[in-house]
Amino acid sequence: MQEENQTSSLLRTVVHDLAFVRGKKLGRKMAEEEAKALSYIPETILKKRKTNEEVALRRKAQLELRKHASKKDKKEYIKKPEEFVKEFRYREVDLVRMRHRLKKKRPELATPKSKLLFIIRIQGTNDMHPAVRKTLYNLRLRKVFGAVFVKVNASVIEKLQRVEPYVTYGYPNLKNVKELIHKKGFGNVAKQRVPLTDNNVIEQALGQHGILCIEDLVHEIANVGPHFKEVAHFLYPFMLNKPQGGLKGIKKVYKDGGESGNREDHINELIDKMN
């Protein structure tokens, strides 16, 4: 009887072990099948992927060929001596015209309607004499459609006569002074162009002059106050938009139907188009 019980117990142990081993194998097999199922990618997707890779490689090869061909076909342009002579003559003519302008009297600027002027650069540097360019840079007008506020004095009048074909100017009204500073105003902080979105920027730069906020800037510029120079130089030159339809007749002065020179109060119409 005791032997039968031992045999029965042994059989149960063997059966249990076999079941455990089979279960383990079955679990492993199922896991492998699941992994295969997860890693399986349909053939159509593989083909599409391969096609896309081939197309990308072909494109890259074509771009390289085009780049190489364009470099090969590009010839270095060498200016002819006649072109240098022509440019020199144009610049000399520009200098002669500037000297003629300086000899003319400007009664409208000798007795200006306002102490405040707004100057807009409207032409590039083609055919410009270096002396004229230097004056433009001195007015801080380095770019076309750059603009600045200036206080009318003898020095400014002389500079305007030097650069008149390349600029237009006039007397801005309070509305445009305010809108220009609010919409396109940037401050010069450590030679960095900083937007005037925080009054702390203004206070740190001009607080010693009692100018603490953007409204103080507007007031000082519009009224040509005692600290006008400091405020005008704190403001970066304004970059205006090109007027719709462009500017026509920039070689002529405004009073003769052109664009350059003194517009007096009519400068406000142009500011409205460019702001």
C-alpha cells in the first residue's frame, strides 16, 4: 500500500513537471509569434519605402549635377576699363551738382515752418560721389527707405542740400510722430536694436533726462525739447515700407512733380503710405 502511494505521488510530480515544461515552451512560442506579428511589415509598404528612397537618391544626384553644371557655366565677370571711366564720370557729375546746390539759397529752410524735420532716403548709391554718401551716413541714412527725425539748423540745411536728390523731407505732424514711434520705434541700447515694448528700456537709457516712457519720447520729439538730440540718437533710424506702386520721378524734386527734396507738410501723406 505504501509503495502504491509513493508511485502515485511520483507520477503526479512527473505529470506536473511535464505540464510546466510544455506551458513554458508554449508561452515562449506564443511570445515569438507575437513578436513576429509585430515586426511584420506588409510588402506594399516595403516597396513604397524602397521607391521613395530611390527617388530621394535620384533627386540628390540631379541637384549635385545641376550645381556642378552651374558652377562650370558661370563665368567670372570682369569690368571693362570703359565701365570704370563711365562710373568715375557719373560720380564727378554728382559732385559738381552737389556744389551747385550748395551755392543756391534756400529761403524755405532759412525760415522753416517747424523746427522738426523728418527725412526719408529714397535712392540707392549708384553713381553717388563718396562725399555725398558720407553725408548720408552722417545723417544716419544708410539704407533706402530709412528715415530720421532732425532739428532744423544751419548744419542740417547744408547736409540736405548735399544729398537732396537722394532724400525727401518735410514737417511731420503729431499724429505721425506718435504712430512712427509706437509702430516702428526701436531703441539703441549698447549698439543693439531693441524694440520699445518695455518702458524700463527707455528709463535706463534716458531716465537721467527725465524721459521715462514712450509718451515722453513722443513729447520730446514732437516739441523739439531740450533733450531732442539725446532722444533722436537713442531712436534707431526708422525702416519704412516701400509705398504701394513705388516712387515715380525720383530724379526730379517734389515741387517739379518728382519725389525728392522738400515736401513741407505733404510729407505726412507719404508717411501714411509708408508707415
